[in-house]
Amino acid sequence: MSNPTSRRMFLKTTGLGLTALGVAGTAQGEGESIPGLEDVAETAGSGKVWHPVSDRKIRVGIAGYGLCRFGAAFGFQDHPNVEVVAVTDLLPDRCAALAKACGCKKTYPSFEEMVKDENIEAVFVATDAPSHANHCILALEHGKHIATAVPVSFGSIEDAERVLEAVKKAAGLNYMMFETSAYHPDLYAMRQLFESDRFGKVIYSEGRYFHDKCARLGSYKDWRIGMPPQWYPTHSNAYYNVVTSGSFTEVCCMGMPSIYSELQPKNNRYENPFGTEIALFRTSEGGMSRMGVSWDTPGGQHYGGLIRGQKATFTNRFAADTQGFTGNTQGVDLERPALPPGVASGGHGGSHGQLTNEFILSILENRKPLVGDIIMSLNMTVSGIVAHQSAMRGGELLKIPQYEI
């Protein structure tokens, strides 16, 4: 543990990500302005220093350089324990750009070709969401560790469970979903406090992902256009699932029709009528959690959440209690881990570099990732799929599958 963090530094640290997420930025892709993807400076005043655990370099292949340019956005190419040995994108110009961004000379015309490369130890899947499940399964079958953008699968519980079976069969290989909320300063602090039993049982939690452009952005085969909000639920659900490592057991979800033409059921491939879906979940602790995803609220991308436990409460500046944490933080390390020299915090509230560093450390230290392992990732993803089913049935209470290894 580090020295006890003062209340002033604690509030400064947790406020950083919230402020940053409200600033408009431009993604390096197709001219779209996407708030939240801009880089965030390191937290001032942190006394942490990164210490290497090995001089080994993990040989990584990277797939995908689409709208958000995620293939190069998470800093694999800058990590001292990584060598990016190959990249791929289906579009030749994007593949060349990804190779240049990663300082890599070897390219492949497809993911299917790249995973056959026996020199590659780990793969980062930054492809379109509908391809995540198949790409992760294929890489695991070829003996690669997997890091993947969210979600585990796109609208399919069956595909999610196929990934689980592939992980079970691939003993010794790591799976990690890069849920960016996990390393927001506020959520990271919540998790540290929960693990130190400062909350007790969580009686109520809340998460929000409001992004008015997300389901109207042009992407590969336009997979985003009209997507159900709760098919992209992990940014909000993380405010319970990642904080507690718990699950949701049942859900009642209500939807509201969208104001945008793309989100009318006749105009999108998903026949989705909703621009907003708000879910009320029962948690594995017996508490309640309200998780909202909306494509209909102007004002830029907004994440956030709160925790109310039997012992203490944590809210952020968007909630009624502007003091943040009501309780004792003494002896709890609330600052995010130090990053290696040259690895930037990156976008999504400064989470990119943290996720990459944790994935690489988990391989070097031969352990499962601290966040985003397959069970936690299924809990974040499948609950949203069931929530959309509930919304399509007028808010019917539905059971959510539970998973274990």
C-alpha cells in the first residue's frame, strides 16, 4: 500500500476522469468527432514509479484500425515488454496506416491469416463488435492470449458462451476484455475501497453511458447504426460488475423510442426501436443496480456511476452528494498504478495505457487479469443482452445466466 491518500488528493484524482470525459475530442477516423477518446494527462502529484517485473517482450499481433483507430490507441507499441510483430486490417490502406502507427513491418490481409503466425503470442482484437466472438475464439484455438475491445459478443448469448468454452479449453491462455470504465479514476477508487471492505454489501449502484452519436456513427459494414443500447452495456455495467466482481441475476428494462431516424425499427438491421434503455438489475449480493445506456442525449459522451453500501457511499460530481466518498479512505491506495515510461494514459478517461499494462503484466506474471477476465466480461455483456430482451417485452422481469469456470 502507498501512504494514505488525503481527501483533497482523492477528490482531485476521482474528478480528473469525469472532467476529461466531458471534453470534446476528435478520433483519428473518418472525420467524426467522438468525445471521450482524447488523451488524458497523468494525474498530478502521483508519487508512484513503475518497476519492471521482467525484461521479456511479449510478441503481439494487432487487428483492426477502423473508425476509432483502436488498434494503435492503447499503446501496445510503446510498452517496453511488447514487440508488435504483425498487424492486420481488411482494408489495405488502413492496414498500412496501422503498421506505420505501430512501427511494424509485417502485415496480413486478414485476421484469419495473422493468427496462423506462430511467432505471435498474444492478439489485440480491435475489430468490429459483431466479429469479436469469432475472432477471439479463433485466436484462442491458435494458442494466443487475447485482449479484446468490448463487448464479448454482440447481441448473442450463444456467441458469448462459445467464447467461454474456448477459454476453458485454452488452459494457460489469458482472456481480457478492455473495458475502459475499469480504469476511470472514480471506478478504480471504488474498486479499491470495496476490496478493503469500506462499503460492506452494496445495496444500490448506478452506471451511465450516454453517447448521442454512438449508434449513428459510420463503421465497418455500418454495424453501429441503430444498435440496441443494451447491446453495448459494459461501460455502464462496469460500475457494479468491475467494482464488486459480482453479477446481475435478473432484470427489468424499459426502453424509450429514439428521436433519430436511424433508430426507428424499419431503418436498422436490428429492428431496434429504442434510443434509450434503462435497466433495473438484481445483484448477486441481493441489492439493486440501475444501469442506463442512451443514444438520445446531446451534450457529448458521459460515463459515471455511484455506489451506496451498508457502510459507506461513493457518488461523483453529477450526483446529489458532491463530497464524493462518505467514509474512511485511510490506508487504501486510491491512485491508479504507475505506467511504464513512454506509455500514455490515453483516451477514455486515461484508461488505455492501464488496460494494456495490466494485460501484459498478467501474461508476464502468469495470472489472470485483475479486471476483464472472461467471467467478469460475460457478466457485463450478457446482462445487457437480456436487458434488451426485457425492454422488447415491455419490461418483463427476466433471469440472467450465471457463469463460472
